[in-house]
Amino acid sequence: MTTTFTHHWQVYGHDWAVAHLQQSMAYERIRHGYLIVGAESVGKETLARQFAMALNCTDPERKPCGQCSACRRIATGNHPDVLYTQRDSETSPLKIEELRLMMQKLALKPFEARYRIAVFRDFDTAQPRAQDALLKTLEEPAPHAILILLAKSLEPVLPTITSRSQVIHLRPAAVQTVYETLTELFNADEDRARLLAHLSAGRMGWAINALNNEEVLGQRAGAFDLLINILGMTRVERFKQSDDLSKDKAALITLLELWLSFWRDVFLLAENSGLEPTNIDQAAALDQLKDRMSGEEAATAVSTTRKTIGLLTDTNANARLALDVLLLDYPGI
Ligand SMILES: [Zn+2]
């Protein structure tokens, strides 16, 4: 085993971050603002939840113990002093009203725990004006209040927020660490662990979720079949597909991200790069595509797919229009 796991924190692949937070607790140097930054499914919310458990755990020695009433309720999201922000939908921003409401809740004394903790999911989606709602609390926090902000990147976060928070960057874990975690701690069989570790690109949360949820791999296979079907379709048929697929924007973004990883692999193979593709379980389909198009066509598909994902994450974009353009741009086979 290449990593030493801190076993009572159920956080994998981010040992240094856990050690850092443990030390701040041991030396009574707990900050009021934390900003956890990292890619989707890398483990931000898991770290936030485990930290909240550690802060409010009632076990005298092992924090978080995972057994006491506080730990168990925080783990299941049912503790009155650990609050989470909500968005209207997966594609809408975190709104100023929600942030103001959270500041009001945070100002109240804890009902029962030592700390009242607010976890801000997708903080990077909040507009600057909305982010401002946190400043007063971050400048003059109540002694019991702790804010944990989660963001995919640092760029959209105001410098005034960043400078008042302890920033913790979570990097993707090594593929080998993901593999070892799945086999040794989750008893996954070796072949499955190898595939999931590979596909995860180091996002531990994704890998653990995919291990427990058979549908994740099934969805991928479905996404690849659909792409190959579309490449064989006429313009009219592609428009019809676009109409169907653009109805659920969040699902569409997930689908396009899978297609993007698929196109990258086709490009690597078409260019004879010698690099191993990501989607090692889809080798037959990848080979089939590689033989039918040039590296240039694959490269164009990579860039147009990436551009469309960028457009869709902007809330004002017309999903139908963006997808029409993309599907017409894809090569035929
Ligand atoms: Zn506990």
C-alpha cells in the first residue's frame, strides 16, 4: 500500500488535507472559513462532511468516531447544526436569497453541538453580488460559526472571500491509489477496480459511487452506443435526436462529457499516439471509429464537444440550438 489511510476519517486519497484539518483541531486553530477547491466528484463534500463530524463528535478521543449520535446524524445529513445550501436545479446558480438565509441560520446559536456549520455546495456558481452576502459573517463570525465553501475552481470566487478562508486544494488521487482503495477498503474485485480506477482519472468519489452503483457503467455504455448511432444518422435524424436530448440540460452535460472522453480516445488512437485510451472497456467501439475517420476529424470533434459543454454551463444558452450545431458538425460514418 503506497498511502497510509487515516482510518477514522472516511476520506480517501487526500491524506494531507485530513492531516491539516486534524492539526488545526489539535492546536485549537480552527478557522471560520474554509474553501475546498477541486474537480467534480474528487471528494470535496465528503471531506466537508467528515470535518463537520470531527468538529462536533462527542467521543473524547477519536474524532470523528462515526458511532456517536452527532456523527451518525451528520453522516446521514440529519443534524440540526450542520446545514447545506440548495440550488433550484443542477444548472441554476447558487442564489443570493439562499446565501442570505444561510447567514441568518448560521448566526443562531447551535441547537446542541459545539459548532454550527454551513456547507456551501457549488459556491463557484454564485454571482459576485451573491458571494458578497458572506463577507460580513466572514469578517465578524460568531464564535460557533463555521463556513465550508465547495468550489470546482478558484477563479469564480471573489478574492475578498478567498483571503478570509483557509483554501484547501483537492487534487485527483493517483490511479493506483484509487485502485488500492477500491480493492483493499471496499473489497472490489481486481478487474473491476482496475477499470474504475482508470475511468475515474483519480476522482475518488466517482470511483466509489460507480463501484456501489452498477448503473454508472451501464450509462456509459449507453452513451457510447448513442454516439455511434448518431454518427450513422442523416441530418434530419440528428435534428430529431437533438430535440430529445436537449430537454434535460443537466443530463445532456453529463452525456457530452462522456462523449468528450470518447472523442479524445479516438483522437489518441487515430494519431497512433501510443498513449493508452481512458475508456479501456470500449476498445472495440473505439477501434471501429478510429478506422473510419482521420485524426483531424477526431480533433475537431474534441474541440466542438468541449466548446458546447462550455456553452451549456452558461445558464442563458439555448441547449437545443447548441446541440443542433454540434450534432451537424460531427462526422458521419
Ligand atoms: Zn462521533
